[in-house]
Amino acid sequence: MNKGFLPIQKADMDALGWDRPDFVYVTGDAYVDHPSFGVAIISRVLENAGYRVAILAQPDYKSCDAFREFGRPRLGFLVTAGNIDSMVAHYTAAKKKRSYDYYSAGGKMGKRPDRATIVYCNRIREAYGDVPIIIGGLEASLRRFAHYDYWSDSVRRSILVDSRADILTYGMGENILLRIAALLDKGVPVKKIRDVRGTVYMCRPDEKIHYEVAATFDYNELKTNKKKYAEAFGVQYKNQDSINGQAIVENYDGKLLVQNPPMPPLEREELDRVYALPYMRTYHPSYEKEGGVPAIAEVRFSITHNRGCFGACNFCALAFHQGRTVRSRSIESVVAEARKITELEDFKGYIHDVGGPTANFRYPACDKQLKDGVCSSRKCLAPTPCKNLKADHSEYLRLIEEIEKLPKIKKVFIRSGIRFDYLLCDKNQSFFEKLVRDNVSGQLKVAPEHCSSAVLRCMGKPDFGVYEEFRRRYFELTREVGKEQYLVPYLMSSHPGSTLKDALELALCLKRDNYAPEQVQDYYPTPGTASTVMFYTGINPLDMKPVYVATDYHEKQLQRALLQFNRPENAPLVREALVKLGREDLIGYGKECLVRPEKENTYKGQKKKAPEKSAQSRNQSRSSKGKSSPKNIQKKHQRKK
């Protein structure tokens, strides 16, 4: 096994004495050999199984020349756009070009193309013709079916069709790719690999499908019939469990696209082996001259201890990618990784995070899931917790305590990903108390998202009262330990279901709580989520009920402005929104008002009063009384989807 980085150019391969690699792994990200990056995990898993893997990171996609760097691989090409969808990496929710790329050296834009998976595969076909191509990663996984594409405002074909790849792998790919690699190594033609779970392939209508089929849909109907599109997503969502999921078929003008049922999640022992592999834990040294790869900063001193999420928020793609079944690493495995981190030259004594998709999940939501799989008809936590839910933080508490015992560890933080409704379900509050006492770095990020019950139902989130109870208890514990700590709530504007009236309700809630958010996430329709289906169709695919959607850009601006009503630059939009809603009473100088009049005179009979303190100054003055304060909010925090 290679004790350094895997080869990124032919000279590296020659130095290892290889005549050619078994796989060339093409990625749209810079090469970072850290277990938070999919390319690092898959390449190390294959290497551990005895395969030679070369990394072709961010190749020049304007011709096929760069794809010939290592020659024709013995078994095939693996292709991924990188850790996130290339269109999300390149464009904001307003469809404006981003100016910074966290996954490229020096943060430079332009290192990968739009729709990177498709472009890379087409270049490989130009270079080598019928060489086996297997696509995977988030972009491929979430675009595996006919999907609404926000950037083109259309329903695009499966990415497998457009990329002309042979196999698409979805979800977490370790065991999927080990199985495919073993078959290719035995000489099985890639076009004959049809029964591997966690894969999607194209075939003729007369070919045998190895699994029971849940439903068949036709792309020509899906791209024009919104109701049928919503129905299709509902079937897809209900068949993403490895125990009860069935195959799904889409017809593309006489050729069939077949999704096999999901691969079972890695069990604890398998996860432990994956995270024990010899990662270099940083970016390739060739990027040093450009300032390194910014994405490593968030994860270099952080640890992932679990996978999967039974929270299943409708705007999150985790249910469609990692799945709703939770698995976790052993305490011994996580402590071993923490020990490796303490040996890094630049380690300062602080573990920045011990988390995952949801930090405080360690096991499946209930015992039933182990035998029967996740329920297709309801969520585990929302709108109310299932009666079968097992809320237990005792092992997570022991995990944190064991890491804290290590020499060189000054502090272990849990910075994000706490599911507060699950935390409240645990009758034993020992973990909650320790979290507040020892593991908050001044502020804890949580995700109430909204306060409107109607919007929260569309989001798949609990009622706002649950967050209020969590907040009350959090600040109560904070006072008990004698600390000044804050909550940083994630808030989202214009999510399907949110009207201008709902945005005003949230604005009034923020004013009541003296909270002035530094950041608000404008809803971003990304592939593979129920919320994106709502955005496109106006239908909730999980119950087929109609949903209001703010698609007009100006209305979205109004909703966002209401959530940040205290900003002077938003004042015209806030006034416009209030007039539209018939709430001119909130324009003025009274303590209940959201914004001042446009002109410095009376408004509808209100007398001018001395201006009050800003929301932010009130917030800071009352922070010691247990209110959220924005003064320590990081201004450049990238929300993790």
C-alpha cells in the first residue's frame, strides 16, 4: 500500500513502477487525501483491496488530451464532479456566478466545467472509445433519475444518459465499487454488470431486470406532466431503503434506465476499517504554491463519527444519498483518529467538531428499522417524534469524554449538526448539560429554519415551539454554568410553502426575540430533494397536496428583506412588503415597528419619535439574559447540505 499520496501524473506512476493504473479517478475537485472527501475514501478503499488507482484532478476539459495522462487504465475510469454538485459549486441561489471555489487551489474559479460529470465522460469517450466508465459522487447520485434542473428550468434526462457512462453508483460507494471492481477484474464485460445494488444502468426492454420493480415511468411524460413527475419522486423516495426498496425503471425512447435497490449501509466494523486507512489528511503538496485548498480548513481537525440521517428534512438531499438509516463508528475508531490528529504539526489542542450529517445520531431511530427498514409513510421526528423513537445520547457522551482524555487535547467542540428536537426527546439530559458546559465554542449552530407552522410542515421540520423550548433550556443551562454563549439559528427564506405573510411572521418573531441574523439562506432548489419537487411542481411529492411557491425573483427578495429588516439597505423592500400585506402600522418609530418611514416625517398620523436602539444593539445588551446574539456570528459560513 502506498504510504504517500496516490499518483496525480504519469511521473508519479512511473516512480511506483506501474505500467498502468487499474483505475483512473477523474474528479472536479483538487486532490485532498482526507476522509471528508469522497475521492480520498473510494481511492483508499480500492487501494486497500489491491487495485492501483491514479488521481486525475481537475483536468483541462477543453480537449481530451489531459485524459490520456496515465494511458488507458486496465479496468476503467471512475468519474465524479467532486464533493458537491458542480452547478451548486459555480452558482448562487440567484443564479449568479460565484467568485470563490472552496474545493480548488487558492479558491480559484474555473478549474472544473459546468455539469462536470457529463463533460469529463464525453472527453474520456473521445480519448478511448468504449473504455468502462463508472460515475458517482453527489452530482451523479442526485441526478440519477429524470430531474428538475433549476439552472435550465427544465426536467433533464438522467445524468447516466447524458454522460454516456456505463454504470452510475449512488449513495455511499465503498462496497458498490469493490463489487464492480471485482467483476471487472474477473473479466466480466461492463455491459453485463446488471445486478449490483446501489447502481443504475441502461438496457434494452427485453433484458432481464434482477429485482422486483416498484414502478416504471416515461421520460417524455415526466418532462411535461408535473403531477406525474411529483408521483415519480414519491416512488423514488419510498424505495431508498436497502431492506424494503425495490427497483425503479425509466423509459428513454425505447431504452430502459434501471435503478437497482440500494446497497446496505456499512456496518460499524466496516466503517472502522474505512476510517483506519492511511489518509494523508491534507491536500496534495503541489497546491501549496497556490495557497492550498480552502476546504481543508473546515475538516482538518474535525471527525466524522456517523452516516445517514433519519431527520429527513425535505430540503436536504441526505435521504436520497446517504439514506435515512444511521450507522456509526466505534468509540475506539474515533479515538484512534483523534489521536492521529493530535500528532499533526499544526494541531493546537482543539478538535473542531465531532459530527456527521446529524451530530447527535449514533444508531437507527428504532429497533424496527434493523429488521423492516425505514417507514415509507412517515418521518421519525417530524411533525412529532414517532412513539418508537429511541433517544439516547449516552454513547455519544462517552465518545466525547474518551476523546477529551487524550494527551494534547485541550478542548473538543461540537459546532454544528445538533438535532435539537432529538436532544429534547432524551429524558436523560446528561449530554445536553455537558454540551453546554464543555463543548460549545461560544456559539452553537442549530436549524429551526422558520417559525411558521405551515412552512415548517413543508420543510419536514418540527413545530417552532420545540425550538423555543430547546432555546429556553439551552440558556438556562448556560446561566447555570456561568458562561456567555449564544445560539446561531439557521433561517431560510422563500422555501416552498412560505408566503409573504409567513415571512412577516418570522420577521416579527425575530424582532420579539431581539435577534438580527447576519445570514439568511435563500431557498436553493438542488437535485434530489422533495422541496425541489415542490418548487417545480407546486405539489408536495410525499402527500401530493398543493403547495404555494414563491418563484418570482422580486417576491423572494421581499421575503429575504423581511428576515433582515434591520439592515438599512433593505428598508425600501421591507416597506414595500408591509404595504403589500396591509401592515403599514409596522412602518414608523414605535417599538413594534420594523422599519422607519421613507421620509423623516409622520406616517399615517404617527408622530416622529426619538429613534430606538438598533435590533443588534438591543440584542447585545440583552445577551446576558439568554437571548441569541449575532456579535460572534461567522460572516463566511458555508451551509452544509
